[in-house]
Amino acid sequence: MFKMALYIVTLPIVIYALEAIKIEQIFKQGRVLQIRIAFLLISFSLDYLFVNFLYDFALQMNFR
């Protein structure tokens, strides 16, 4: 349950950070749907990595 709460809290932070990168320059002109799908996939992937890092870090701090 704690991990799910971390996902909900950190997803907006990851999306906010990704908005600083101009991902649309990588894609061809007029590929709006593909850009949005890629943005979502990248956001979820980074959120997964970020949450697992925070969760593992919290576990390590509690057991030492």
C-alpha cells in the first residue's frame, strides 16, 4: 500500500520534470498521438524506477 501511495505522489513530479525536455523534437512532424504515447510510457518507466529507488532506500534506512 505504501508503494502505491508513492506511485501516486511521484507521478506528477516525474511528469513535471519531463516537461522540461522537448521530446517532440525527436519525432516527425504531425505525430501527436505517438508523442503522447511515448511521453506516457517514459513517464511511467521513470516513475517505476524512482519509486523503487525510494522504497529500497527507505527499507535500507529502517533496517540499519
